[in-house]
Amino acid sequence: MRPNPPRLVTVVIALALIVVGLSVTVFPLDFVNAALDLVQSYLGTNIEVTTQIGWLFLFAGDALLVAGSLLPGI
């Protein structure tokens, strides 16, 4: 099996998910919290990011990287 390199968009989205997941679960990062507040104010939502959502973001980021390397075009 030959894995393909994932596209840059896939890598950027996966890294963003992983950074947010790490910020919520392991150690809080101020710039991530400020960015989440900015995005939520722009969208007009008020979603609380809990620890379970942080773990889900970590899993989704890793799964996206694996899918991007195994499936062509992702």
C-alpha cells in the first residue's frame, strides 16, 4: 500500500482541529481561546467547547490526516 500525501487544505484543517483539541483537553492556550471567541462572535453562536468536544476534535484531526493519506484527492 502506498499512502498519498494529503492536500494542504486537509493538513491545515486537521492541525487546527488538533490544536483546538489540545487547548481544551491538555493545556489551555490563550490564542486558541481568543480565536474561538472571534469565530463564535462572527458566526453569532455561543457554543461552549467542553472536554468531550476537545477529545472529539483530537480524534477528528487524526482521522482526517489518516483519511487524507489513504484516499486520493482528500
